[in-house]
Amino acid sequence: MKTKMKLIGSLKIWAVIYPSITLFLSVLGEPMSILPLYLRTFFLTIILVPWIVFVGVPFVDTILRKFSSEDIKK
């Protein structure tokens, strides 16, 4: 895989991870604060990894495809 494609992929993943983690922690951070760190990490990953893989990144891909196809039409 070329470096440019890896960079684009990592930026798409970051664009999904950052807001997802921020939202998750703002909503569930306080209630989960009573749990040990390993359980908080487990719950964070068990929810966010499928969200990122099956919803977040495909959504970003769709948006990018829409904008890139509009650029081609111009």
C-alpha cells in the first residue's frame, strides 16, 4: 500500500475516532468512572470498534466520494 493511501486511511479513521470517543466519554464517562480502568477500556473498545468499522468509516467514505464526484462534474 502506498504511503499516500495509508495517510488518507489514517486521517479518515481519526476523523471518526476523535468525535466518537469524545461523545462516548461525555455521555458515559461519569457513570463508568466507578469501574476499573481495564473494564472502562473494554467497554469503550467493544462499542467503538464496531461503530468505527461498520458505520463511521463507511459514512466518511460516502461523503468523500460524493464530494469527489461533484468535483469531477465541475
